[in-house]
Amino acid sequence: MIPLRPFDPAEHIDSIDMAREYLAAAAEGDDSAHIERAMDDVDRAEALGKIRLQGV
């Protein structure tokens, strides 16, 4: 059996452009909880060293 782990979008956000697109897609739904989760994902991507948001 192949072990599965939960999908973490933060592991796949690897550029500023991708972060912008991800947040724009979340905002299209007009669901504040979804937008907040997307913002958390982008923050985690930065914490993982995938992107650097300072100075943007």
C-alpha cells in the first residue's frame, strides 16, 4: 500500500507569479474563509523558503 499524505498547496507555490495567480483564483470565489486559507498557504510557502515576499 502506498502511504498518502495530505496535499499542501504551500509546497507547490514556488514563485511570486504563482502566488499571485493562486490568490486571484481564491478571490474569484468571493468566500472570505477560502481567501484566508489561500493567504495562509502563501505565508507557509514563504516560510518554507519557496518564495520571498519582502520587497514585492
